[in-house]
Amino acid sequence: MEKKNTRGSTKEDLTRLLFQARAGEEQATLKILELYYPEMEKLAETIRMPKEDTIQSLRLELIEFIKLFPTQ
């Protein structure tokens, strides 16, 4: 049985989404951003800058990480 994480997806689901996003599939990237949005909101509450700016910065960093995700 696959274990689901707090976002309701499995490790295999996330890995598949990462490969798809890395291959340029915009919907996969959007799904990953959606999955991590609750954590970004929590982090934004602890950082001393406007919440919207913090979330935007975190989203950008996540997109940059996706670009660096190994494809092999």
C-alpha cells in the first residue's frame, strides 16, 4: 500500500509530477505549486516581509528547483 503524505499524494505521484514538470508540462508545474501552497502560506507567516511577496519568492524558488531536478 502506498503511503500518502500530508498533501494527499504519494512519493511516486510527486516524482511523476516532477519529471513531467521538468519536461515542460505546465499543468504538472501548477499541480506541484498547488500541492505546496499550504506550506508556503505557513512559512510566509514567519518571514518578516509582505505575505504576497514571500509566497511569490517561495513559488519562484520551487520552480527553479524543478528546473534543476535530475531527469535520470
